[in-house]
Amino acid sequence: MIDLVIDLVVVALVLGGTGFALVAAIGVWRLPDAMMRMHASSKAGTLGGSMLFLAVAFGLGDLSVAVRAVAGIAFLLLTAPVASHLIGRATYLLGVPRHPSQTRDDLDGRYDLARRICRAPEARRDAAPEPAEGDAGR
């Protein structure tokens, strides 16, 4: 009975993982610009890969395989967001054209593309003033 449950969990994880990997591949193929493609590949690809790692861990049932699967999931979860951020930043710095539907640009006017310097955002006018050094304990 327990073998049937484990087999069903493995099948569900494999189908879910391959489904998310398929969604990531379709997103990379069909989305119009680099930022949208990066989003599809990083989110769906990470989830799909993690589900496939879990399927292997449950399917083989060995502790050493499970530890390696958890290490693989941790590696995916730690590296995919960093890689996505770096790819997004590189596309912005290189001036890769964005799709016209992306109207918001939070770095517009703050980033000097020629010198690669980003200025801090201006302080909000309605924000409370910061306390002086001696006022921190009061």
C-alpha cells in the first residue's frame, strides 16, 4: 500500500515538474522580449527542476540520493534568482529593447548608462526626517 502511495507521489511530481519545464520552454519561445523570457525561465524552470529532484528522491528512496536532491534544490533556489537578476541588469545596461507593453521603468533618470552609475532615489518629501545621532535612544 505504501509503495502505491510513493509511486503516485513520484508520478505527480514528474508530471508537475515536466509541466512546469514545458511552460518555461514555451515562455522562452513565445514571449516577446528578454525580460519576460527571463522571468518565465527562472520561475517555472526552478519549480519544475525542484519537483523533478523531489521525484528522484522519493522514487529511489535512498538517503544519500535524497540528500543530493535537497542539495540540488537548494542550489537551484540560490542561483536562479541571482542569475535572473544579473541577466535582467545586463539587458538593461546594454540597452536591449523592451516590449512596448512595459511602460514602467524604475531606473529611468537614475542610471547613467555611459558611466554605469546608479544614483540613490530622491528622498520622499512626505517622509519623516531621520533622527539625529544623539536621538537614537530616546
